[in-house]
Amino acid sequence: MGAAGALVLVAATGAMVSSAASAATTAAAKATVLKLGSSQLVTTAGGARQAKLAATLLVSGKPLAGQKVNLRERKTGATAWTSVAGTLTTTAKGVATTTVTQANSSEQYEFVFTATPGYAASHSATATLTAPKTTTPAATALRITALHKALTAAQKYQDPLTGVLTAAKTPLAGKKIVLRERATGTTAWTTLTGALVTNAKGVVTRTVTQTAKSEQYQFTFAGDAKNHAASSSILTVTRP
């Protein structure tokens, strides 16, 4: 065999050895699975959004401990990922957990395991965490009327007072209304016992027995998550 033939054989043999070594290395890397665990978005008392996430690294269905895992995030709808939370290390149960502050109302998260000489790379499913939409409470109106504004002995100085609660002219049912009173000319209110609840038409009724010659009455609504607070106008009722 000539020198040229020997060189070709050596080159071919070298390529074969290199390919075999590469295949052996590839075969040695065991497949991994990065299973997304619980993901939760909570809002702190100060209004900050905290994303709590976890993932479990497995090989052949068993936990893989002491491995480095990274978390990355992106705004929902975007394509580019950004690494966050630094490098996490899996526990004896193969679990990596972290809590990060979420800047946007909706973000996506993914755990990533980078390949090592013994284990192949893997990444978790994507977790999408979206903050609940906040609603602006509706403006409300509360009206007060009396059957009589000037009471007589024949009426036993009693007067049915009616309140109507609405939002955008729509009756608000099932809302608690308070009636309060004060002597005309004073500033301190007294709440009459028991809250009233509006019916399907947003109406409450309370009959009062008046002892002072002139009293003032007002209905109030404390408001709730969907509706602003409201107070009726002040109604003055007299008697002899």
C-alpha cells in the first residue's frame, strides 16, 4: 500500500474513533424530565404581585437531586425569555422552588435544565400567571322620601321612610342600608337599630316614631367591592 493509501486509512480510522466516542458520550447522557409543579400568583398587602413556582427534575421517573435549574420569564404575548431568580438547586426530592415579583399583570414562566455530561437538557411546560382584573366601583345614588313631612297625633307621630338605592339608574338589590337620625339643629347622628336590606327594586322602608318637634333623617350605604358608598339627602320631619 502506498503512502497516500495509508494516510486515507488513518484519516478514516480517526473519524470512526471520533464518531464512536461521540456516540458513547451521547448514549451516556440520560434523558430528563422537568415537570412543572404548583404555580400561584398572590398579591401582598402592599399591592405587589408575587409569583410562587415549583418544578421537579426526574430521570427514569425518579427525582434528580443536587442539579442546577434556572427559571425564565416573559410577558404574555412576547417571544423573548429573560432569566430570573438566579440558579436554583434541586432538593433530595428533585424539587426547585422560587418566588419572584411579577412586574406585568400577565407573565409566563418556564424552568430550564441545561445538559450535563451525565444528563440531557430539558425544560418544563409553560406556566401563565395572570392577575385578576380590577374593577372600578360603580357610582351609586340613594334617595329618601317620607309619607308625611308634618306629623299629627292622628298618625301617632309615625312616619314610614323609604330609601331607594340605584347604580346607573338600576336598582341594587340585597344591599345593607342604615337609617340615622338627629334632632334638627344638632350635628351628631344616631343610628337606628338594625340594618335594612334592599329588595329587588332597591327599596327599603322603615317606620319611625318621632318624639322631638323636628327631626332629620338620612339613609346611608357603606359601599362594597362593586359599588361606591352613598348617602341620601337629609330629610326634615316635624310634629306639634
